[in-house]
Amino acid sequence: MSGYRPGVLIGNWSEDASLEEERLRDFIQKRERGELLIQKIKKLQDNILKKIELSVSKDGFVHFGDTVMLLNPADKSSVENSSGACGSLTLAINLDEISIYSFESLRAPCGVSAAESADPVGRNTFCILSVDGSAVDEPVRFGQKFGLGTTGGFPDQMLYLASDHKSFIRFAKKSYLQQVFLTSERSYLTCWQAAFLDPQLRLESEGFPVPANSKVIITHCHTNRSLAIPRNFWTRSYFGKEYEVVCHTYLDSHKAEEDKNYWVIVTRNPGPENGLMTDRPEPQPGGIAKNGCCEET
């Protein structure tokens, strides 16, 4: 019994209880301020996965200020020739797990990827921005510079789609081609322009309005390389397996861009069925075409 020291046991228990009380108070305070990790993750997820309503194009063209999706459409040649994704893909914010667990809002620079989901949410919707003083609601024209901004579902921030020449330290991680990313600052690196799909009609189409929901080429102004999804380079993200997005012009034997460079600027369906314009059924003989013109029987 000479080694029994009840005072030491009581003292240790008292210190442990005090420490637990302090941890509990700290937990409650962080919970009230929304600073718990699970709360931060939920806030981030709620914003980047929040449903976004796309703009309606009343005249069939793309306008400054429109909220749209950028969709790389499925194509027969991509199904036959590509070992990667075959369906339609949308340009989206790419968040890795480190970003999800570290931030409660988006941080620049931020990656982009191509997602299989075609539902408009915070992470895959973009706003068409003017860079030359053009007013909101004015149509974007072929050859005219514009910006592509995304809030990621957060109302108090805007990130801009950008690219820059490939270097020893700056390149796409899987394909080693020119990198595409999101930045918080607007500059010459965030300027893009649309080109008519057919190269033989490209000069004649210069200055004409860019049609919505039709295939176009989107080119980075500073590097003159076109936005593309190679489709055979996939990348990991918090949302699963997605595909790498790059700036690279893929040309076929006729010096025309391949479908890896095709983009559709998607708007909302104004009809009572809602949804996207790309979801509308193809026109039938004697019916009404997508552009609203009657087809001959």
C-alpha cells in the first residue's frame, strides 16, 4: 500500500475532464460559426453542385451576359476512333480531394476537366463576358474576343477560363499539351474567340453572330490553339473519373479541325418542356426544325 497515491489519480482525472470540456466548447463554437470540416465540405458541395438556370436565346445566337454550358458533343468518329469517352462531355471545374477538404470556396488557380454530366450546375456553367466594351445582350460575333467566367455556384466570386504557352513547368499533366485552367484575374490569357466550323466558309462568316446550340470552334486568342478534349486522357477528381481539357488544334487530312475541337454553346429550351436546347428532338419531315423554320415534306 506504500505505492498508492490517490492525489495523483484525482489530479490526472481532473485535468482530463478539463481538457474534454475545453474540446467540447471549441467544437460547439466552431459548429456555430460553420467552421467544422464537414460543414465546409457541405457548403462547397452545395454551391458547385447547385442547379443553375441557363439563358434562353430568343434569336438563336449567343450573347454577352448569357449563362451557358460548353459541350463537346458525341460523334460517330469519336466513337469509332477514340479509346476514351464516347458520349457528350461538358467543360467543368475540377476539384481534387485536397481542395475539397481544405477550402470552403474556390481558390485560383483552379483546374478544369470534362465531365459526363450534362445537367447545368455551378461547376459546369459559364458566363459569356465582354472584353472590348460590348454591351450585355449584344450578340457575340465570329472572330470577336470574349471571356468565359464561372462563379462555381458562389455569388461573390468569378474565375476566368485561361491558357498559356506550354513550358517546362506549365503543361497538361497527362497529355503534356497546352494547359487550360481557371484564374482570378482577367488578362490577355483569358481571351477567346469562336470560329465557323467549316474552314472553307470561315472568312465569309467573320463578323456574323455566333449561333447557340450549334458546333463551333473555340480558339485561345493569345496562343491561337483551339480548346479541345483529347478524350483518351482521363484525370481523377473529387467527382470521379473525368477527362483532360487542353488547348490543341487537331487537324485531319483536309486541314479541318477534328471533333475533339468541336464545341456547342448550350442554352435553355424556352418551350414548356424546359430542359436544354440540345435535348430537343430532331425535326421530322413536315415538322418544325430546331431553328423554328418549317421543313418541306
